[in-house]
Amino acid sequence: MALRIHEAWILLFVIPALVAPAAINHEDYPADEGDQTSSNDNLIFDDYRGKGCVDDSGFVYKLGERFFPGHSNCPCVCTEDGPVCDQPECPKIHPKCTKVEHNGCCPECKEVKNFCEYHGKNYKILEEFKPSPCEWCRCEPSNEVHCVVADCAVPECVNPVYEPEQCCPVCKNGPNCFAGTTIIPAGIEVKVDDCNICHCHNGDWWKPAQCSKRECQGKQAL
């Protein structure tokens, strides 16, 4: 009986010694935050401050070197405080400019409109033209068209006509006027009926003719 008790004590001391190394494994427990090593600790990013400048694509420029960043057409100079870029006051683009280039720091006008457009047609600077028989026009250096409309005089007849390619009406049969409903030529007396002789006013062709009654032929017949 005493032998069995002694053997039991021996097992109590031996078993923990055999189990402890296998049970306590540091891999089974998370390490403290101070003991953890990040995998990013091996990535070292260069700091170019005070040494150079980096553009949008990652290219490095030395101090004093001029370069063009990707977002601007204006040149920059690399300094210890970073890139210093030109910010000029660009001239205004001509309102008649038809072609603008943006290759440089400021946009440039490469082609200015040198013609006038009028009723769907183009005319050269200082070119004169007649869009209608009554209009005289010219293309001005400002690319604007100035026109003058003919001011026709009052015709000397009551039946003027319009000829092709002529703006103002013309009296094909010369000056005349109305005597009642009859048109009579100016400059002579005209017997319009058995009792009346008429003539046109001098210079006032739009007025009715002046008529005077004479002895009527019908009364003589009676």
C-alpha cells in the first residue's frame, strides 16, 4: 500500500512536467502591441522636401531645375520650399479669334477672322457689295457690315415702274399727272373732254391737274 502511494506522488510531479511545454505555446497567444512588428516597417519612402520636387507622374526634379507640372502649361522652378510656378496675366483673346492654341503658359490666338458674314455670304475686309438694288454695303475692318439704303426721290409721274437691277422707280413716259382718272403728260394743255382743258402743275406731279372749262361743243350743237 505504501508503494502505491509513493508511485502516485511520482506521477503527480512527472505529468505536469511533460504537459507544460506542449500546452504553453507563445504562438497561441497574440503578442503585445509593443512586440508586434508591422510588415510596412521595411518600406521606406523618400522625403524630397528641401532636396527636390516631384511632379504628378512621380518624376523628381533637382533644386533650381525648371519643369512643367502635369496640371499646368506654365513653367515651375524647383526650390527648397517646393515648386514656384509662373502665374502671368495673360492677354485677352480677340473676340474675332477663330483659332486658339494652349501650348504655352497663356493661350494664343493663331487666326483672327478677316472677313464679314452677311446673309450667309462672306466678304473680304473693305470689300463693297450690293445685296439688293437699293443697298450699298461694305465689309469694315471690325468684321461688321455697314450698309446704306438708297433714298429715292419722289417720281415725276403717277405711274412709275421698277426696272430690273434699279432701286428707284422711273417714269418711262416722262412726267405726268391725273386729270380726273385720265393720265395726261406734263408741259402741254390737254383737252380731256368737250368742256375741259387741263395741264399738270409745274413740279408738283402728285397733285391733280389744273383744268379750265371752255365753251362746250355740245352746247354749240344745240
